[in-house]
Amino acid sequence: MISKNIPIGEVLKEYGYINEEQLSQALSYQKENRGKRLGGILIELGFITEKQMLTALAQRLNLRQIELQAVSVDVQAVEKIPEQLAKKYGILALEQTEHGLMVALNDPLNFYGIEDVRQTVGQELEILLCEKAPLEKALHFYYSEVAARDAAKRANVSQENEVEEIELEEGDGDTPIINLLNMLVQRAYTTTASDIHIEPFEDKTIVRMRIDGVIVDYVTLQKGLHASLIARIKILSNLDIAERRVPQDGHFRTRVGEEMVNIRVSVIPTVFGEKAVLRLLAGNAVIENVGSYGMIPEDYEKFRKILKSPNGIIYITGPTGSGKSTTLYMILEEMSRKQINVSTIEDPVEKNIPRINQMQTNQMAGLTFDVGLRALLRQDPDVIMVGETRDAETAAISIRAAITGHLVLSTLHTNNAAASIVRLVDMGMEPYMIASSLVGVVAQRLMRRVCPECSVLEAPSLEERLFLGDRAPSLVRRAKGCARCNHTGYRGRVAVHEIICVDGEIRKMISGSASVEEIAAYAEKEQGMKPLAARGLELVEKGETTVDELVKIAYYS
């Protein structure tokens, strides 16, 4: 049991973290701000760090200090403390032990809160100390998991008992189906999942989520819930509920916490019912080096020079899920702060950006990329973003816009930067038009980061050494899998880029119909371009990712 007679100021003085004068200042400040605790005031005044405070308390109270990110959390243990209580006192249950409930908290001197939780769970608490920011993040993360699983459980029970009729049209958030869908979206958002897959099979419905590019099984639902869940999705997306024989596409927005999330919906008929895929178009993905568009300094400097072009066309290329749209939105957000007119034509608008004029295509109304792009050219734009160059007509209008004094940003589905140039020729563009308009091409991929908690260092296999060649390191990281990484072995992703700046020589090569290999060889030799595979190999050498991830990059580039 923790003793209540812990003068925190004296403890910190004893460990040499503060002096008498600083303690006096903090006590004076506390008299004027009676709601604040002394430890928090000392941190606020900059006299100590949170880590110093926790270290002193851990030593005095004989408690263990932990890095919460490195600890496995049992969701069943989390459920033992009611969400409202856990968030009120900042206490997260970690696991059930033979001695009691192991919990993590930031303030071990909050005796009232600790006692309240102890009385509620009816067992002793084994206390561990952790920093406040990771704790608040973990509380939000794990209780969204609890809520989603609880919603699925209640929906399954209501289906088994057939007690409750679900009125989908009413929008009553308390009905099991509506609550289930809300919780699935919230859970996907907190785990930064990009897609929710709702898949019907003969005797059940499986919900899976794509996290860091990999689909992970999430929850199994009763077969009888499927039709109601799909109907709810269709209502929100303004789709035809009665039509079950043809694919349908739609879109809706919903609030998750403080943010509005755009969700793109695709429904297709399968042999056991309609399958729905919900793509979350939200800016909640963790991006490293966001100030440099996720690029390393060398690539960022090269890309900045391209972006300074007053006119021309810049393509971001890569397969689906390579982060092209995320990169474009980072660029647009920076441009929105300038005194220029920026307009976009997208399908759909994934993120609303202040001071940017965004237009969404509408196939039913005849608003296609080429129609919308023609209209934008009459809107006095400085910069135009075309969500995707899908056909020859869109490519031709984009190129003409670039030649007539506009900066155009767009995406292409090609495997590497040099291949984009040849792809435009294949689409019917004249080489001299491409040479006149193109200012740069960026090929991008996302590689999964190996989980730092469970990965191990091992010698590469013979097959891996042959693949890596002369640069094969003596040890490489192996993905294993733990609770922190959803047992995938990976946590988070990192972008790699390949950038070609279109200079005078490359313009001549394009006009002369040079091959992909010739353009790439020139860019490597004269511009220092590093291919995607070489960038990926650097990450393998640093131990940030695995050879398996590098193989994917090498295969597609």
C-alpha cells in the first residue's frame, strides 16, 4: 500500500532535482492555483521533467517505471475498469496477475482515484508508473478496441435472441447495428487502418482491417447481422438498398473524436451476399518527417527545386496504397499558405484543406476528370491538382495546362519514375508535348517498419545473400510478431522515393523516344538518383525493415 505521507517537493529536493528556492516558487504558485498539484506545477515551471518526477516517485515508493509502448496490454484486463473511471483518473489495466490487477498510471499520489478503482474492480492493484502522453494515447486506443468488440458482442447477442428490431432509417445511435458500425469506424481510425472489409461467408460474416498495408482479422459476426449492416452502410452512402445484384459506390462522412472522417464505400455482390469495403480517407496516419513530405533530406532538396517551377507538370507515381495522395495533400497544405489560387479535381476528395478549391468528380452527372479539368482552366488557377491521370484525354488536358503557364500536380500508376514517361507516350501523348511540359517525376513506395519490440537479428539466408549481392549485411532484421504489432512483426511504415528532374538532356531523350532504361541510367549517373530498391536496401542495412519488404519494392520497380 502506498503511504499518503509523501511530500513530493522534499522527495525531489532529496534527489537533487530541485532546490529550496524553486520549491518555494512552486508552493507560492500553488497557493494562487489551488486546483493544481505540486508535481504538475514544477513540470509546468520547467524546474523538472516528467521523467525526473517519475524516477523520484518510483524510487521513493518502490514502484516500477515502464515505457508503455513496449508493454503488451490484455484487452480483457482493460475491460475490468470502466472507461469513464479509467480516463477520469488516468489508470489503464495491463493484465490480470495472481496478486491482483496490474495497472499503469502517471500519478501514484492520487490516492482517492486509486482507491476508487480498487473498490470498483474488487481487487488489489499492482501499480506501474509511466509518462502521461503515452498513457492518454493508450487509454483512447484500448477503450476504442473494447467498445468495438462490445458492440459486436451485443449485436451478435441481439441477433441470436431476436429480441430487438433494428430501425436503420431512424439513425438511433443506441441500436446494435448502428453502434457496431460506429465502433468499427472508430476502431479503424484509432489503429490508422486504411480499409474495413465486411465479408459474408456461408455461416458467418468476417470483419477485417488493413493496417500498415496488411489485412488483419478483427471480429466475426453472426450471419444474420450482415444484411442489416450492409443496409446501414448503404443508407449513409445514399446507395440503393433494394439493389443487391450490381456493384455500387458511395461516400459518407462521420465524426470520430474531434475530426470529420471521409469514408469511401464500395459494395459488390458475392455468392453469400454483398461485400462492403470502407476506405477511411483521413489524415490520421503517422507520417515521419512530415515537414519534408516524408522524404530524406537529399530527396527533399531535389523535390523542392522541382516544386519551384512556375509551370509544368509533376507526377507522383506508384501502385495503389503507396501513399501518393498523402504526399499530394502535404504539398497542397503547404501551398495553401501562399497567395496563389490552388484548385483540385479529385475522386473522391479525401481531405478538406482550407483555402484550396476542391472539386469532386460525379460520373452520374457527367463531371469526369477531363470535364472538370477544362472547367478549372477557366478559373484563373496558379496550381491545379488532378487526383489521377486515368486516360489519354485527362493527360492531354493536363499537359496543355502545364504548357500554358500552370503548375499541375497529378498521380500515375506506374512502377518507377522513368516508366511514367513511357506510359504517357503509350497513352497517346506526343513525345515533344511531354518533353515541353514535364518538370519532374517522383516514384514512391511504403515499406513496413519491423517491430522494434519483437524483431530479432539473424544472419541472412543463402537466398537472401544472393538477392542482396555485394551489399548483403552480416545481420538482418527478422519480423516475429507480438501483441504490440498485432502479431504481424511490423509496426508503422516509412516512405522511399525515386526522383527524376527533367533537365535539358532528358527533354532531348524524351523527344528522341529513349527507352526507360536509358532515361533511368542517365538520372542515376548525372543526377544522383537512387532507385527505389537501393533506398530500400539502405533501410535494410539500418535494421529498420526486412529483406521480405525489400523484395516487394524490387519486384514492383
